Amino acid sequence: MTCCRNTGEFGYWQLRHFVLTSLALALEAFHTMVMIFTDCEPPWQCSTAGCSSESKSVCQLETCSWEWIGGARSSTVAEFGLICGQKYKIGLVQSLFFGGCMTGQF
């Protein structure tokens, strides 16, 4: 008497494989979500009288005339000064991260 299994059968090992594969993708989704929240530009406010809060960008103001509302540690943009001429570094790091994810998946 031989035991034959159908090809399309969904059993314990298929479920285990599905769960382990999904966990890897869930971790990548979590890292992507973290990058979205840490790389946002926080709001700012004027700290001196020579500053106008009607300005669209802090690039038009002097460095000492404004401050981040949540403080310098509110996001990576605020902490490392990734504004104005340094803004390209945000996209560069995100591209390298996703490039590493794609390399790791291969």
C-alpha cells in the first residue's frame, strides 16, 4: 500500500513556508515605514525678530533666525541638517536602502 499525495495539497509544510516568507516581507515593510516617519521635514518657527514665518522655506532665512518646533532630534532631517543644499542625501540613502533590499532578495 503506497501513500500518494496530490500536488496541490496545502499542508503543514506549505503553511510554514508561507509564514516564514511573509515574515521576511513584513520586516521590510516595517523598515520602509520607519524611513517615511524619520525622514520627514518637521515644522519650524521663527526664533528672532528678523525672521518672517510667511517664508515658504527655511533656505531663504538666516540659520540662527529659526528653529525646529520639535527640537533638533525630532527627525533625521532636523538632526543632521538635511535641508536646502543637503536634501539630496535623503533620497540617496533611501535609494541605497532599497538597492540593498533588492540585492538581499536575490
